[in-house]
Amino acid sequence: MTDTTTDGVSTTQAAIEQKLTDSVIASFDNTPDERLKTLMQALVKHLHAFIREVRLSEDEWSQAIEFLTKAGHITDDKRQEFILLSDVLGASMQTIAVNNPASGNATEATVFGPFFTQDAPEIPIGGDLSGGAAGQSCWVEGTVTDTAGNPLAGARIEVWEADEDGFYDVQYNDGRTAGRAHLYADTEGRYGFWGLTPTPYPIPHDGPVGKMLEATNRSPVRASHLHFMVSAPGQRTLVTHIFVEGDPQIEIGDSVFGVKDSLIKTFATQSPGTPTPDGRDLGGASWSRARFDIVLAPGMKTQQPPLSRPKEKTHG
Ligand code: BEZ
Ligand code: FE
């Protein structure tokens, strides 16, 4: 009897490969923790399917090991190349999607990124988070409510962003705190602050992930954005950004797939001399303003375990 082939693989060869996959899956049958068993067996199933589908060469296998080894070597308490890898492969955003199902009119979540710090200063409503960071001043205001529209008085709003040169404060080696703050919504759920008009910047791309992006003709640049983390008792903590309507990088593609249509906001440029909402004198400079009304979903669960992410330090 002749051996038939599918995609160039004979039936006999396919059976040998399947037998190996089956025996590796079975090796996890006695895992006491059911969830761990599910994870390991699905991982083996998909990993073997990938190897078989692409007919992975031994040289390619070696290159993959070398890539992961380099990612391990560049990773320390300040630099996390594996999270970056997860981000550029869309795995971070897919995990967020799986864990944050749409909840009515609740604001959508997006990727956390590596630049949050827990020690950002508190500012009053109307305060300035720029801390001397370079950039065009931007007035951001809005409300924080639950999905029924009730104001969430006292909601905690963390905001962080890069300067106009594309760097977060933690990427400079001088210990500065700039471009970040937290504030609390007032009794009617309102908030407002001065920040900087967001500009595009590249994710750290001097390591193996950057090389992979280059080899695949992908840009490391993120669409311009302003990060938020918003929490209130009884509500699911929201980690998100707002993006700048008209930013060409949205069309080109955000390197970590973080853009969602509902998060694209108008940052209206105000010509020099336009009166500011709080009468602040900007010395004749132009400025911008944006509105972001935040709706938190009910629940206690934090959407991600982001606080364990280490800071990046890559510049200066
Ligand atoms: C950021 O938005 O800051 C970011 C997100 C993912 C990877 C790197 C940077
Ligand atoms: Fe960012």
C-alpha cells in the first residue's frame, strides 16, 4: 500500500509525530493541580502543532533558543524583555481581552506598559503633573462614573506619560519624577489636570525584541498616548490609555496593539493666547485640551497584576 501525503508529510511520518505529541501530553496526566494540567497539556498541543506546521528546522530551533537566551540576559530588575516580547506579539493585549470582557458602557482596558511607578506625587484637581518635563501643555478633564452613570466620588486616578522626546522620567538616570501624578475625583466624580500633549515614542528596541521587529520590518513606535489607572471601591480597576485622534501612528500601527477605537480622543490644539480653563498663564504658548469620561465596570478584581512590573531604565 502506498503511503499518502498531506502537505508533503507521509501518513507514516505524521503518525510518528502524533505519537510523540500524544505521549508528551500524557506525561502530564497525573498533575495534581487540574489548572496546571490543562495549561501544560494545551501548551504541548499547540507547541507541537506549530513545530509540525512550519516544519521547524534544527537551525531555526537553535536560533529560537538563542533569542530566548538573549532575552534572559538583558532582563533584570529594571528591564523586562519577556514582557516586551509578550507585548509585541499581542499576547499581553489578548490576555487583557480574555480577562476583561466588555461590561456595558465601561471604558475599555489596554496594555499596562513598563513605566508605571507606585510613588507618583499627588496633585490637586487642576494641578500639573508635568514636573518640568518638556512638551506642549495639555488640559485633560472628565468624570469617573459607574456603568449606571453614578459619580464615583474620590476615585483614584493615576496618570503617567512620556515627555516630548519620547522618554519617561524613569528612563533618565537622574532620579527625576516628571510626567506622572495621582489625583482624586471630586464629590461629583469630576477631575481635571494639566499634563503634556502625548507624542509618539519607540518601545525599548535595543535588545532581541528590537532586532526581531527590525528583521520583520515592524516599527517599534507606539501611538501617542496618555496612561491611566483608575480605581474606586466596588469597581474593577481600569488600566487604560487615551490616544490622540489624527496621530498617523494609529494608522501605521501601534507596536503593542494597544489602540482601541473607543480610546481615541480629540486633543484640540488651542492657539497661543487662548484663555485656559483655570486662567493659567501659559506665557503665550499654544496648548491642547482633551476630555475623557471614565466608566468603571463593577467588580473587585484588578484587571491585571500590573504592580509587579519592574521599571525600564534605558536612556541617559
Ligand atoms: C508603554 O506604553 O509605555 C509601553 C507599553 C508596552 C511596551 C513598552 C512600552
Ligand atoms: Fe506608554
